[in-house]
Amino acid sequence: MRGVKVNLNGQTKVLGVIGDPIEHTMSPYIHNRLIEELSHNHVYVPFHVKKDGLEKAIHGAHALGIQGLNVTIPHKEEVLDHLVEVDILAKQIGAVNTLKKTANGYKGYNTDAYGLLTSLEHNNISLKDKVVLLIGAGGAAKAAAILCASQGVKKLMIMNRTIKKAEDLAYVVKKYYDTQIEIYPLNSVVLDKKIHLCIQTTPIGMHGHSNEAPISESELYQKIEVAVDIIYNPMETLFLKRAREHKALTLNGIEMLFYQGIKAYEIWFDMTIPLTIQNKLLLEIKNKLQRGI
Ligand code: NAP
């Protein structure tokens, strides 16, 4: 697998991602390959920022002229307090994963919903009139819930360890959309005979915890037609494996990650990235993950 070639000079623009932990992020690879394909004079680097350093990091990044930042766990919600402007979709979702430099500070966007939608569309999966089970009620789940509501799902079931957080998420969605919503504790069995789409958004099953799944009930797996896990490492989580064994179609989170990154780059530089480049890079990244590099 080829590496990423970087030529730095006095005009190089810096981009990056802030999070804690940050060591395992794929974003620098995706963006630096994108930069290379586009022949732009930019570089994208990871920044390890702890919770108590978030405000200083945002102001410091602006002072340093950093053009664009991605924001990941655990800063997606807290970062809202340190922005000069927030895009309407990010406001609805209540979480930001992309910052674009403006004269006086950063404007926040959320490209996770776009990433998830594009990934579903790319695999011919539609949300319209579907019964959807959403596992989790954190930052990524918020983007998924608003997406489901905006795409006209028939019913949204939110299943989460902390019921209060699921209720809060339902309240947020109801503020904007007239969606039928039901709340369930984690691992409980739902009444519906069929779950058209189950979207798994918790970190359970991630690399290092790959023998864990958020649900264990066979009865639940039997009802799932399409299972989506937004985790991409491992490429097949235990949740996806069990869903596949119960005959569900499965999709992991790599395309969501890829397309949210594409959208962020388009926002930073007011441009559209050619589909030929997108398709080439997506294939390359999938191969890279497959080989576990
Ligand atoms: P978050 O805001 O911290 O939310 C985590 C959610 O998972 C909460 O609902 C939490 O439940 C639940 N959870 C965490 N640990 C749990 C456990 N041990 N048992 C039961 N429930 C547990 O995180 P996030 O930002 O939404 O990210 C979640 C995952 O999505 C991460 O793995 C992240 O890497 C991935 N992600 C992927 C993409 C992509 O592009 N593919 C984009 C964004 C995020 P409680 O409410 O009970 O705490």
C-alpha cells in the first residue's frame, strides 16, 4: 500500500482532527490522500486534545490560521460553546464534527448525517417509510436520528443503556419532525415483527472489544433486514456478524467515515470533489482496512 506524499512550504494550509483518543483515526490518511489526488498544498494532522484543553485548542487553532478541523469523540457537543456560528443542520443535531475558519472564529457543521445518508444511498438502502431501530443515543446517534426523521422513516425506535438520553434525543427529534418514536432499554425485544433497518451507533464492538455486541437477543437479530454498524474497525463487528448469520444484509461504517470526510473538505474549500477521485480513494481505503494496515 502506498503512503502519503507531503510537500510542505510557506504556503501550505494546515487542516486536522481533534479528539481524545486520536491515535487510531483514519481521517489523516483519507484527507492526505485526497490532498495528494487534488494536488493541493495542504496537510492534515491529528491533534490530541483533552476535554479541559478544548477551548484553548479552538482559539489557538484559529490564531494559527488552521483552515479546517474535524472534531471527534468526546468534543462534538462541547465544541458548540466555542464557535462563532453553527450551521442549521448541526444546530438541529446538537453536535458538530467539522469546523471552517471564518474571520472571527470557526463555523460548525455536521457532516456525519451526510456521510451516513451517502453510504446508505451508495448501497441502495432507503430510509423512507422504514421501521428503524437505532442503537445508542450519543453524538453519532443524534445525527442518525435527525437523518432518519428528515428522510421520512415510518417509525424510529431508540434503544439505549441510559433511557434518559434516549428520551432527550426523542425530544430533540420531535422539536423538528413529526416522527413516531419509541424508546427501549438496551437489549430489550421490540414488538414489531420486522425491523427494516437497525443502525448501531455505540462504540461496543470496536477494535480491542471485538468480542462484544450491544445486543445479544437472537429474537432481535431475527427481525433485522438490514444491519448498519457505524464502526469500521473491525470491518465486521460481532453485531454485524450475528446479523449476517441471521440473514440480514450488512454495512459497516467505513463509507460513512469516508463521505463525512469528503463533505468536510468540500465545505472547507467551497468545492465539489470529482466522483472519479472519490471512487478511487474509497476503494483504496477499503483495501487498506481489509489488509488491516
Ligand atoms: P458518544 O457520544 O460517546 O455516544 C456513545 C453511545 O454509546 C451512548 O449512547 C452510550 O450510552 C453508548 N455506550 C457507550 N458505551 C457503552 C457500553 N459499554 N454499554 C452500553 N452502551 C454504551 O459517542 P459517538 O460520538 O456517538 O460515537 C459512537 C461510535 O460511533 C464510536 O465508535 C465512533 O468511533 C463511531 N463513529 C463513527 C463514525 C463514522 O463515520 N463511521 C462517525 C461518528 C462516530 P449511554 O447513553 O448509556 O452512555
